[in-house]
Amino acid sequence: RDHLKAVGQLNSRINAYITVTEEVALGQARVADEKLASGDAPVLTGIPLAIKDLFCTRDIPTTAASRILENFVPPYESTVTSNLLRNGAVFLGKTNLDEFAMGSGNLNSAFGAVENPWKRKNDDAFLVPGGSSGGSAAAVAARMALGATGTDTGGSIRQPAAYCGITGIKPTYGRCSRWGIIAFASSLDQAGPMAKTVEDCAILLQSMAGFDPKDSTSVDRAVPDYRAACNRSLKGLRVGIPEEYRAPGMSSEIEAIWQQGIDWLKEAGCEIVDVSLPHTKYGLATYYIIAPAEASSNLARYDGVRYGRRVSGKSLEELYANTRGEGFGTEVKRRILMGTYVLSAGYYDAYYLRAQKVRKLIYQDFMNAYEKVDVLLTPTAPSAAFAKGEHQDDPVQMYLNDIFTVPASMAGVPGLALPAGLNDQGLPLGLQLLGRPFDEETLIAVGSAME
Ligand code: GLN
């Protein structure tokens, strides 16, 4: 009830939730009370969570922040949310995002922007919460939920976590099932937890992760005890600092927070090692070929015939055009155009196929680095939260926000973003830990020591 009260007080300003499911939440909370009384209470019993509105939830509207799915009510529950419910969680509602998870500021939602709960000192400017999981990040930061789910295709858990001063984990690709999550770029999409602390994220990930025969890319591997990894000793752990992440023109506040992270880990007994990930500079360019290509294919299903919004026309062709013309926002249309272009005959080899080859090189960079080190430390984003209006008319400027998060997505390796301090204006800055495939435990161990 306290969390619902906070939602009632704050949501009209922050706009973190698209749908608040008060009745459902209170019903689940009553069941939780009974379970607690009976002593048969799984780990998340009664824990109030916010669910990114990209996860299909049975009988609860699931919009992907798009007009085209405005009235879509799924008849099924995603695997990740089923896992959370099975462990006793209470769902407060569905959180705002960039339409189909495409964006870095939560400015592309058909249901309006989300306001970052943080403000610059002596300045009332509307700051973005990051994106695309901006609603989830803002809900946790403003205490409108104890934890949340996000999805990360190129940084959508980690960058909003950094902008809102919270913690988030993008697990290894294949760790959490994608079944029932509305697809953006299927070879990159991963679900993950967002919460205040590393330990909270570890507890949530424990429930979210696991093999699912309904997702052919989910991996059949035992889920370790993530919580037990918190506060492990870091003595002798090798931490890599990738030189290519010292992007030219990096701001001094980001440089300073990175150095502070290095100093903390030295004090904790880690060995700091300089490493090179030479193909980093191609990360963004290849991501913005592969992600739109897969998106253009995934979004072909929204045709006005099978489900979602339909805008009729004089012919079938016109029905498609009208439905998609009215249903999709500008950024989604831009991605579909880019994606169909790079996949079209004559350009496929030059763009899509080449990007796939470079992707392999990016992956190989990480594997080479992990022969020398156990984990990498980098900044999460190139700046603190920016104001609404900045970067808004320039999609390429917006894409540059993903410079530190995209390479790990391309390689499929896990990443953890955690708050590391405040800048001069009082805004949170984040650090990112990147690990070996399926070694979320080391990220949790290092992250919990840095809190
Ligand atoms: N900002 C990136 C994009 O717009 C990443 C989004 C995401 O991870 N879903 O594609």
C-alpha cells in the first residue's frame, strides 16, 4: 500500500507507469500475507515490483509504449514474469519505455516522456531518466517500486540505471528467457533486474533466470546462487581497463568517477590491468545496422490483421499502410527504414553481412581480454542525465549515448551498472562492470564491494 500511495502521489509528474494494476497488486498482496502466515513463503513473497511494458502479462494491457498495441491484452504471461510471480512477487503495474525499446531517453513513448526524479542543483530542468527502460528506472529511484524488470538490447537497463542512480544487470544473452517479451532485436534482447542495490538485483535475477524450452536461444545451464556471490573477497581478482573506452572528448567528471572506481578496486585487493578491445570503435555503427535489421523483421507482424490496432483502407495494401503509418512513431519508422534498407538486395552484403562479421570481431576482443582479466570496468554512459530537448532533433547524437553499453550487447556478455557518485550538479554517475559469458557472479561480487 505504501508503494501504491507513492505511485498515486508521483506518477502524474514522473509518468513512470503506463498502467497501474492496483486491484491485481492488492489481491497478490493478500495471497502473500496468507503465504507468510502459513510459513510457505518463496523468496519474493509480497515484494512490490514494476514490470517494463514490454513483458506480456496475462489479462493486463501490454503496449510496448506504442499506439499500435494500445489496446493489446495478452492471453499469456512471459516466462520471466511467470517466474517472478511463482516466487511470490506483487506487480504494481507496467512501466513506460521508449516505443518498442528504441531510444535512450524515454522520449519516444506514445504515452509521453518520463521525468527523472533527480534534479540538477538550483535548476528545475526536466531531465530524462535514460532509456529505453526509463519508467522502470524512475519508478525504483522514486521509491514507486522496490525493484523492476528491464530489457537491454544495447544498453536499455544499464544506461537508465546510471541516469537514475540505481543498479541494473544485463545478464548474458541466453540467461533469461525472451519468451513473451515483445521482440526488438532478437539476437541482442535480454531481460534483467533493476533495483537499488546489487544484492536486490542478485535476488531478482535468481528468480528471472533459467532455461526455457520455449526460447530456443535460452541456455540450459544451472542458475548459481547469485546472492551468495555478494561480498566475496576480491583479493587477486584481475580488473581490466579497456583503453578504447577513453573516448576522445570524455568529460572530466566521467574520467574522475572511473578513476575513483579503479582506486576502490585497488584498495579491495584487485590487480588493475590495461587491456585493449580494438574493435570498440565499430560497436555503434554495427549495432545500428543489426538492431534495426532485426527490428524491421520483428515488427512486420504489426499489420493490422492479426492483432493490435487496425486502421482500415480501401485495399489490404492500404490497410497495412494506414495501420503502420498511424500506429508507429517516428523513431520506430526510422529503424524500420534503416533495417529494410540494410537487408535489401544489393546492400545486404555491404551492410548487414559485414556488420555480422565485425560483430564476431567485437566478441573476439572480449574473449581475448578475458584471458588476461576476470572483469572489465568502464563508465556506463558518456554523461549524466541530460535535459529533455538536448539531442532530441539529432538521432545520431542520441545514438552516441550507447557508446559504452553497445559492445557488450554485441558480444552477448553480461554487464552490471551501478551508481558510483554524484557530479558537481548533484546528479548520479554510473560505472559498468562487464564479465565473462555466464559469470554474472563475479559482477555481483565486485559490484557489491563497490557500493
Ligand atoms: N538506446 C539503444 C537503442 O535505441 C538501446 C535500446 C535498448 O537497449 N533497448 O537501440
